[in-house]
Amino acid sequence: MKRIAFLTLLMGWVILLSAQVKPKKENWIPLFNGKDLTGWKQLNGQAKYEVKNGVIVGTTVLNQPNSFLATEKYYDDFILELEFKVDPKMNSGIQFRSESKPDYNNGRVHGYQMEIDPSARAWSGGIYDEGRRSWLYPLEYNEGAKIAFRNGEWNLYRIECIGSTVRTWVNGVPAAHLVDDLKTTGFIALQVHSIGKPDEVGRQVLWRNIRIQTTNLKPSPETGIFVVNLVANNLTDSEKKNGVKLLWNGINTDGWRGAKKDKFPEKGWKIEDGLLRVMPFDGGESVNGGDIVTNELFGAFELQFEFRLTDGANSGVKYFVTEQEKNTGSAIGLEYQILDDDKHPDAKLGVVGNRTMASLYDLIPSIKFGAAKKEIGEWNRGMIRVYPDNRIEHFLNGYKVVEYKRGTPIFNALVARSKYANWPNFGMSEKGRILLQDHGNAVDFRSIKIREL
């Protein structure tokens, strides 16, 4: 009897412990009742929204602004899932943490949007800031996710908004990972994009199975995709796991020195309020404080940096800088051009625009995307990727604007006709330093990060 009593007690403890470790049931709440649009309201444009066969149907209407079917309720932290099917020639999106206020552009809807993009660009799953800052996470940052969207079929979207972190999935494939503390609450809305041509009238996007979690939120495991972190001079745990580190700490000159010098310049640069600032002088190249370079050498890497221009300013970020040339002026290296294209005369020099913003200076012009251009005084996000096979990419505000491979016959021919023609083995060092240029104009830098590939 004692043995039976002991086994009974043991089984009781096992059952109790099992109940304690049993995963909590996900608390999904439907946002659409499958019958009508109760709980939703239409904002901005007059596209048609209706319910047919348990599905919300959005239909384009000529000469209307972007239309939004928004939840009446606001949400801050949540996990959202929904299914949709879109006309292959139609753009759409899912708004979240969004608002419409009379004192903001006459009530224009603004806030985050998970893009629906059936076009050849294939940015479905990227994050756009509607009515505010434009693209925050284009899928140029994560090209592997471009194939996840299924054109002309039902697709499953997932959005996780927890604190300052926003993550998206397209049919189970991780698409975007954004960190941004600008706004933490707002409505969710279904977009029908504006159209301007009669043959675009009547295109439709369908939504169903719209559901949300707002309690006991559990973020999905890390996916290792590229992280866009808009918090200045900050590294998240996800970035650290991806191998990203701060190249400038936002506080002092650690890790940097003057180009061709053994210490940081005593003038011409200023660290202030988390900014690394080039001080204005007379527009001359390296005649005030001079360029600064990293103490470390880098080969294959992914370099991120934010910069802010003043009127008519000129600067640059150089890489594979060796300081072996013993030249006067700025140290020699491959250069990501930073320039006020409209007001600085250098934009009109060189060949076919190869001295304009984000170009490979004096070698390859950047591809011009209107949406990539920021106004003078606004922050820009630059990135340089150098792969182990010598492929190199320049990005400007999420757009890939330059792509080349150093050491190829084409590259060598470009060098031969450039201002670098007389420098042996230009740009071909196995490793080099990163350089920020002093061109005598006021330019600010921050959030300088690097990941070695």
C-alpha cells in the first residue's frame, strides 16, 4: 500500500509540474467578424471597401488619394497576422501604429506600413513610413526575402511590434527588422493605393483572417537578418548577435586618429551631443583638422553610417585607405561621395555624374532614386558592403545605388581614366582603414557601425 501511495503521489507531482510548464495558449482576437466592417472606419481617399463572402474587398477608384480602412481602436504592442490576395498590378500595404490628425497634413494617415508590392521590385514585407519619412526598411537590405511573396495567391503576413522593435514575416519568411522609438501606438489600417489612369480602375485587394494578440506577447526567435536601428549610436542585442559593433562610440575619439598622424586632430573636429562633427573652414580639402581614420584595418565588411549635410557641403567616406601614397591633401582610397549635388560644383565635374551623392567618387555614378534623396539638414543612412569576393555595394537610405567588383577589367579601365590613374594598385589593398573626410564644410556623422564579413 505504501508503494501505491508513493506512486500516486509521484504521478500527482508529474501532472502538476506538466501543467506548470505547459505553453500558454495564444490569445488571438479577431479584428474582422467576417460579416461587416464593424470596428473599422475609412480615412482619406474614397476607394471602395465592402465585405463579400467573408472577405474584405478593397477596390481602386480613379483620382482619389491613398485610402485606408482603419481600426477604431489603437494598438501599441501587438502581434498581428492576416491573409491577403492582391491584383498583380496593384500596390497596397498594412498600416500599423498609425494616426490621422487634423493638425497633421489635414488628417493625412501617417505611420508605419508593411508593404504589399507585386511589382518586379519585390519589396513586399518591407517597412515604409507613410506620410512621414518614406522607406525605413526596403528589401534591398534583405534580398533573400524578395521571393517569399506569392503573386496572385493568398499570402500570410505577420507583424510583431514589441517596444521599439518591429519585425515582419511574409509567408513565414523573415522580411524586416526595425528598431525605432519614434511612435509606439496607433491604429491598424488596410490600404488601397491611389491610381491616376482609367485602366487602373477596379483593381482589387482582398483581406481575411485578420487577428491580433495584445497580451502575453512572446517575440519570435532571432532570425539573423539585417537590423535597421534608428536609435542613434545604439546597438541592440540582435545586432550584437549578428556581429555588428560600433566603430565610433558616440562619446570620445577612441579608435580613431588623424590620417597620416599618430593622434586625433586638435582642431577641425568636434564631438557634441552624440555627433562627430566636421567643423566649417573654407571648403578646402584636409586643410583644417584633416581627415580621420580608424586604428583598425578592414577587408570584407558591412559599414553603416548616418550623415547630415549643410548647404553646399562636401565630404566622403573612404575605404581601403593605406596612407602609403605620401600625397598631400586627402588620403587616397575608394570613396563613397557625400555631397550637396544641387549647390556644390563638384557634382558637375568628373564623368556622367560620378562625383554626385553616394557615387564611387570619380569612377561610378550612383543610380538616382528620387525617394532616396533627403533634404539638406535631414539625416541620411549610408552603407558600404564589401564582400570577400571583392564585390562592393553602396546604399543610400536603403536604396542600392552602386554595385561593382574591384580588380576586374572594367574596374581597371575606370581607374585608368580617373584622377587615380597614377596611383599603382589603387583600391586593391587586401585591407585598409575607414576614413571620414574633412573637406572644410560642416557635416555631422553618427551611428557608425561595422560588421566584418
